[in-house]
Amino acid sequence: MTLKEKLSSDMKGALRSKDSLRLNTIRSVIAAVKNQEIDLRKELQDDEVLSIVTHEVKKRKEASALFKQGGRMDLVEKENREHAILQAYLPEQVSEEDLRKRIQEVIAETEAKGMKDLGKIMKALVPEFKGKADNGLIKDLAGEYLN
């Protein structure tokens, strides 16, 4: 079952169980997928759909932080619940410990010396951890080791 089919199936399940938050969250992702398909004039593959889900998760996390800053705890809770719903569609996230080990290995392989070599490291790590780790976290951890 492709990720698109799983989203569609879960949307129908949420509709049957009258879970409006889950339904609206999944609908928003499906709409983003369909918009992307229309823009590209082709059907998206699983990795492209995964990229959209990752983007939606990131949007929820950023919105939650902004609502928290504004003191809107009701909306923070809603965004956090949507975040949890979407997180289920992502592959299992890699632990920070494993990520640190791999970053050190890549730094040794590329013989990176400072922040000017961050691009080399990111080029190697981002495709490897696509969907499994946040790119911002990868960048921050790599920056720690390069400084």
C-alpha cells in the first residue's frame, strides 16, 4: 500500500469514526499532495508524498511555537495533536545518538575542517536521513562538531 493509499484509507476511517481533527489533518495533507500533482502534472511517488508530509509536520511544529509565544494554548494543543497524527506517517525517527555517530563518520570521511565544509556534510547526510531526521537538527549537530 502506497503512502497516498494509506492516507486515503485513514481519511475514510476518520470519516466513519467522526474524528474531525484527524479527518481535517489528513484532508489537508491530501490536498497538498493533489496540488503538487497538479503543479507537476504527474502522479507523485512515495518519497515525494513523504516530503510533503514532512513539510506539513514542520509547519505544525512552527505554528505551535508561534501560538505558544502568543499565549494561545488552545491552538498550541491543536497543533500538537495534528503534529502527532502526521508523525505516524513518517518513518521511525533516528535517535540523536545515532545521528551524532553518523555525523562524526561523515566528517572523518570528507575530512571537513570547519564551518566552510558544512555543505559537504549536509550533502552526504540529508539524502541518507530524509524523513528520518529534521534537517535543522542535522545542521545544528554538524555545526557543533565543526566549531
